[in-house]
Amino acid sequence: AEWIAWVKAAAREAGADDVGICAFREDWSYNYRPHPQGKWAVVLAFKQSYEKMLSAPAAEAYVEVMGQYGRAGDSSKVLANQIRARGHYALAKTGPMTEDVLMIPPAIAAGLGELGKHGSMIHKQFGSNFRLSMVLTDLPLEADAPEVFGADLFCTSCQACSNACPPDAISREKKMVRGTPKWYVDFDKC
């Protein structure tokens, strides 16, 4: 419990707007790349400026996205360094190109949000307006529970993103993806 409290406080002090913990699963890594080590994923969320994102596709929105990726990268590296200074393995994983791991599945498992119909994650406070980074570690931790707050139910009845998608890449209903019913975005169409 002390390690959990410490790592969450350290993540926030390093700049994270939200933080969750989950056991890292090997299937969240790409098969053709080396699998990272670390039993636990400490997932950090960084909210973006809603006002700046309203300017998309203007440069101001791009600058905001890249600025938040920078903040996420810096924070995860600071947290990883602090964990290593306490004698434990830690490896920062930053976006937008995370090399060998997926970010959304561990973020959902760590209780930071639900998968939205549009293929991105929905956070209870930030909506889809945030970026992620994580630290893989062997620090003795326990997992947070996934948080279900109604985004999936909302997406079932809302068709806003499906209706707004010109190539019809966002499915209107869930499809079976590797044996699990999920929202599906056809990124080839996109």
C-alpha cells in the first residue's frame, strides 16, 4: 500500500493528471518486437487544452498534441528514474511512437477509461482529449480495477462518430475482435 501511494503521488508530482496501475500483459506487446520487462504498468494520463484542440486541423492543435506527448514523455522518464533510485527496475514508455507496446489496453485495465466506439479511449473527466505514457516496473504494487462509468453504454446508442465518418470506417455495432466483442474501426478505410 505504501508503494502504491508513493508511486501515484510521484507520478502526479512528475506532471501526470491521472494515474492507474495494472499487471502488464505480454499480449500488449507486438509479436515481432522484443517484449519489455516489468510485471506492472503504471499508466499516466495528460489532459490537453480543449480550447486549443478546437482549432484542429490548424497548427495550434498539432502543437498542443505534441506538447502533451512531450510532457507525458518527460513525466514517465522522471518517474522511472525515481523508481530506479529506490532499487527497482523501471522503463519509461512514451508516445506517440511507443516502439513495442500498446498504450490503450493497459490504460483501460488500470482504470483510466473505457474504449470508445471511435477507437480511442474515453476518460471520465478528459473525454478523449488526453495523451498517455507509462512506466513498466517490478516495484511491488497491486492493480487498480477497470472503471466502468457508462461510456460503452453511451456509445451503443450514440451514432455521432459513425455518422461523421466519411469513409464509414467506424462500425455502428460491436464486432468480434480476437474472440471478444469490441468496437471496431477499419483503419484501412480510415
